[in-house]
Amino acid sequence: MNALERLARPEILALEPYSHAAWRPALTRLHANEAPWRPAGDRSEAGLNRYPEPQPAALVERLAALYGVGADRVLVGRGSDEAIDVLSRIYLRAGEDAILHCPPTFGMYRVAARIQGADVIEAPLRRADGWRLGPERVLAAWTPRVKLVYLCSPNNPTGNRLDAAAIDAIARALDGRAIVVIDEAYAEWSDAPSFVQRTDRYATVAVLRTLSKAYALAGARIGTLIAPPALIGIARRVIPPYALAQPTIEAALAALAPAALAATRERVAALLAERDRVARELARSRWVETVWPSDANFLMIDCVDPDEVMRRSLAAGFILRDLRAYPDLPRSLRVTIGSREQNDALLASLATEARA
């Protein structure tokens, strides 16, 4: 039994997965109790009256090519959230196991663990350190109860990428002892190499990627779990057989076509330039105390008066993310970079009595 199996819940390993209708697209489907007609307004290629292909091979292969891994290392689901949920169900026993994460960070790690009845252990990122990842703090907080360690890079909501050497130190120390999950939802906005390219070094490292951000498919919900084949095999037992709707599959395939990928690269580059411009302008506002460096498509700002910034942005027709529920972010808001016109309007709402 390898480490990925040894760490998993025994009942998951013993689970007999649901047996979905056989996927034989060349044959007429009279085996899945589907309607033989398309619904009104159906513009899909395959037909919404038919169940979609479980783990669609064309999409899996295209995602594998995008991320530079073998198809046997890819599980595709409904956003990164589903991958987090699947990992929680595989590895967390209620009342016994725990996760370890580094707040302030993405809230779904905690939510998925608590739904599963697992504990949540924290190794916080520190403002005084510029939100730097401290491997010594993470490893000091780890106990054998911790089955999943989440590292978000670039981190949401602080925006900074985590130091690769620090991630390596954690992955190396916990190899075979816990699943180290590196969430790269914002990787396309950073110039750092993806950790995907180093997963072969470790037995128990997984990476999360998504098409929600840079590929503009938040509404389609496409996330990818990249992990050793043994973990992907276990995850396929747990994920629902028809996790992806047919329109989602077709939208993702279109977004991953060569011409669409080229257009995405251009748009990402343009937005990064816009992010830098917005950061400079926000830093001039009398209402903004600190604009934190960002490797994502958003900026975290500390405000002189967060309530006033929220009031002004709402009056201008914009909603910002209020981060003050995090203990170490008492004056912080998160600003997503929009179009140039949207950014100009937001900046105008905060420009009164700008600092010299």
C-alpha cells in the first residue's frame, strides 16, 4: 500500500464506485433511460438529452497538455471547490483527522473540513513578514492527525505568491505523511513556475488549477486536480459520475483551442499592466494606506477608513470584498482588476483629496 492509500479512509478504499452507463458514443443509446429528443433551445453539440461523458477524455487530455502532465494525473470537476471536497472525503474522518492551512487564505479549505467533521489547525501568515510562508511554523503546527496541508500560491486574499523554497521544504518534510495541496488558482497571473512541474519529486503532493480566473470560465465551473495516478484513481471513486454538464465541457474545450489560448495570453498580459496602473493610482488616494504587492488579478488594500471606501465604491456602482472578518486584516479590502473603464470609475470614486 502506497502513502496515498495509507493516508486515505479505509472505507473509501473499499468503496465500490457507482457504475454509470457505459460510454459507447458510436452506438445508439438505449441503455441510459434518456429521452430520445432534444429540449427546445438546445444548442449543444452532443445534446442535452444525453448524459455527458464521465471525466470527458478530450477535456482531460487538453487540460493535461495545458499543465504539462500525463492524462492519468488529471481529475476534472466543478471548480477547485469540488477537488477540495473530494480530497476532504477521501482523507478526513470525522472527529479524528484535521487539515492545516495558513490564514488569511481561501475559506473553502476550512468549510470543506468542517463539513466532513474534521478539525482545522492554523499556521497563520504574518503581516509583519509581508505574508511570507514560514515553513518552520507550518511544520511546528503539523501533527499526525493532519492529513491535508493547504498552501495557496498566489494566496487569496493577500495576493502574494509563496516562496517556492518554502513550499519545497514543507513538501519534503511531510512527504508520505500528509497530502500537501498547492492551490494555484491564480497561477496565470504570476511569473513564477507552476509547482506542477515539480510534483514528480514527492509522493504526496497535489496541485489545484482552475479555468475560472484567467480563462474567464467562472460560470462554467472547471477545476483540475493534478496528482499522482494513485490519488486520481481514488478520487474517481468519489467524484459524482456526471460531475460536468455538457455545456460546461464544450465551453472548456472551446476555451482551450489554440486561438483562444493565444487570446487569453494577450488578455492576461494586458490585465497585469492594468493591475500595476491601478496599484499606483490607489496608492495616491487619501483613503488608502497600503497597497500590497500582488501576483494575482486583484489587489489587497489597507484603508484609512474602510467603511468610507466601501461607501464610495458602492455609490459609484462597485462592490469590493470586505476582508475585515480575518483577525489580521482589520482595515483591508480586496479589489478585483476590471476593465480599464471600470477601474477608472472606481479610482475616480476614491480620488478626492488624493495624497500629493
